Amino acid sequence: MKRPSLGAVLCGLIPFAAVCFPVVLWDRVYPMVCGLPFNFFWLLSWLLLTPLCMWGAYRSEVKRNHSARNDGKGGAL
């Protein structure tokens, strides 16, 4: 089994870091966005953005595997 590429790992870590770590940045105030508390808005936004990050990780792996498969084929049709 191959190790994942750095790009795929970073695309997978973005949602994790966005949900877990920045919460302390707005812990002191009560900002509202679209009538929702900012923390709830932030988590809902990342719930919707996570599939995009996972799609990016998948695409980087598919591209990497496709190029690795074609490197050794030479002139095959």
C-alpha cells in the first residue's frame, strides 16, 4: 500500500485544523453571522466545505496514481 501524497494529507488536515483549533480565537465575544452564533456558523461552514477538501485529496491521489501508471508503459496504446 502506497503512502498518501503530501497534498492529500494537507487537504485532509485542513478541515480538522479548521474545526478543532481556531475556536479559541473567538471565544471572548458573541459575534453573529446570518443570525447564527459565529461558532455554529463556522462549524456548519466546515461541514459543507469538508467534502471539497476530501475531493481535492482524492483528485491529487488519482492524478499521482495515473501519472505513476503511465510512466512505466512506454508507447502502449
